Amino acid sequence: MEIREEQVDGAQVLVPIARVDSATAKAFEGRVLAAVNTGAAKIIIDFSELDYISSAGLRVVLVGAKMTRAPRKFALCGMKPHIREIFDVSGFARILTILPDRASALSA
């Protein structure tokens, strides 16, 4: 699994590429928790290059969000429609900050 990491305007941005499933969730979790531990004001996961996420990947996102304490922010962005549908159906869209694109996430 490939995950690009970028620092943009004080935000730590993670871009998982292709799939987050049971085989790759552990690596994804390591990167998300490392990003949370950087102390960055914002943690943004940009899903624009993600094609699939399993329940194991959803759990990682939830853990990352719960570990990010105020006033820091944790946001998701760039979801393709079928990825957004997974977050909607699972109920995660009601409890997580999901924005349409990276620019929106950076300015939130």
C-alpha cells in the first residue's frame, strides 16, 4: 500500500492510494497514528486516490479521529462517490468531518 504524506499550511495530509483493506489496514493505522502524534494543528486524510476501503480501514479512521484532541482538527476529503457511500451507510459521515476537497479541508 502506498500512502503519500505532505505538510501543507501546518496540516499533516495523508493520501492513501488504491486500497485500504484488512491486508493494508495495519500500515495505514501506523501512518495515521504517526500523523496524529506529530502535533499538527490539522490531520487531513485525502481520499481522492482511494478506490476501496474495508471495515478495517474505517476503524483506523475512527481511531485517528478519536485520538485527535481539540483544538486540533481531523478531517476527511476528496471522497469518490462510492467511498462516500460507505461512510454514509456506516454512519461515520454523521460523526466525522467530511469535506468535498482538500482546499475545503485546509480552510476548515
